[in-house]
Amino acid sequence: MKTTAPSKASPTASTITLRVNGERHTLPVDHRTTLLDALREHLGLTGAKKGCDQGQCGSCTVLLDGRRTVSCLQLAVAAEGREITTVEGLADGDRLHPVQQAFLDLDGYQCGYCTSGQICSAVAMIEEHAAGWPSAVTEDVGAAEPPPLSPQEIRERMSGNLCRCGAYVAIVEAIALAASGGGTEAAA
Ligand code: FES
């Protein structure tokens, strides 16, 4: 009778190195671990929040190579070699990032659960706008200069970040302030 050697189980974990906020971290992860869980559960960076855990609310937004992404839909193993920036990495020492400062100055939050995602998303969104990326409400997508970052543009471009408290009025005002160069005061 022919016998077959038992097949080796596929490896389900790897040791990876993630570069987060300028620091390298080597950690063992199950291949199914999301970037969000790696940040929160392995590295103790709890700024990115787990809201819906299915990419719909934006509270887990971080920056990957400067572009915003929902970290609950990214596998940690796929983030190796990328530059990951979380809300903890935006400030320059005691000086808050202008978007953080603007949220603080204008109360761009209520409970705060969505705030780190809103801020990371806004940081990248302002750069996308400055680089001339159009949005769904941009009227002249061929214009040489990006359109003004109007409240309508901000609302559309930030539509992937939900706020359960409905603090949208102050959120939009804070982003507009930061985009205009305001909100740059250093934190005390
Ligand atoms: Fe509470 Fe946005 S401030 S969810």
C-alpha cells in the first residue's frame, strides 16, 4: 500500500521589520495580522483606533509612504519596507503638527475617537490637494492651479472619515485653518 509523507503545514507567522514614525521595530506576526493590530497590540501605538474594522469609518487611518490608508485593511507583512506614520509621529517634539493644532484650537472633535484618523487623513489630503489631485466635486479638473480648498472640497475629500458625534462643522473649519497656514502655534 502506498503511503504519502505528511505534508508540512504552511508557515503562518513571520518576523517582520516595520518602520514606524522613523523607528524600526522587529516583531513576530501571524500573517493575518492587520497593520492596525500590529501597531496597537504589538507596538503599543494606540492612536489609530479600531472603529468598524472593515475600512468604512476611517478611524484607523495612518500614512503609508505619506499616503493615507485605512490600516485595518492592510496586512502588517505587506507594510514591510514602507514608511508608516501614525498620529503619534506627526508632532515635532512639543510642537504639534499644524493640523493637530488647528483641531485643538477649534475643538474639531467631541468624544475624540475618530480624531486621530481625521487628523492623519487631513494631513495627507492637504498634500493631495496641493499636488493638484482633483476630487469628485472639483469642477475644472484640468485647471493649472488646484481649486480653493472650500468646505465642499474638504467634505468630499474627507468623506472616508466618519464622525459618530457629528462634529463635522468644527472638523472642516480646523482643516481649512490648517490648510490656510493657520494652526501653527506650538503647543505649550
Ligand atoms: Fe466622536 Fe468623531 S469626535 S466620533
